[in-house]
Amino acid sequence: MIVKAGEFKDETQTITIAEAEQMQQQVLDFIGETGLVPKAATMAYVLECVNHWLYPEPPCGLSMSKVLEVVNAWLYPT
């Protein structure tokens, strides 16, 4: 699945839905590691992401790789 949203970079995720759940409505939350990264992140957004990495709070703890993805979006906007 590819998610596209305005001023954010496209995010590609593989999802598996059990056969019993295929006819039910599904909700996908894009937070934490699956969160969308802005095409041109602001310094405030970068600092917020760094804080989520340094001081993780479920469910929004971020890995170093996700934080670096946001930092790169700030340094090198597309």
C-alpha cells in the first residue's frame, strides 16, 4: 500500500489483513515508525521527533533511522 498526503513524502507499507477481517472496515494509524515525513520539515517538527526518540512514550517512540529521515527532510527539502 502506498499512502500519499499533500506536503508529506509517500510512505509504502506492506499490510496483511486476515481473511475473516477482509469485509470489515480497517483503520490505519500513521504514527511512530509508520508516520509520514514532511517533504520540507520545519525545525520545530525535527526537534519534536528528536524528543520522541530520546524520550519515547508509547505508541510514538521513534528509531534513530526515522528521526534521521525527518532531519534529512529538513536539511534537503524536496
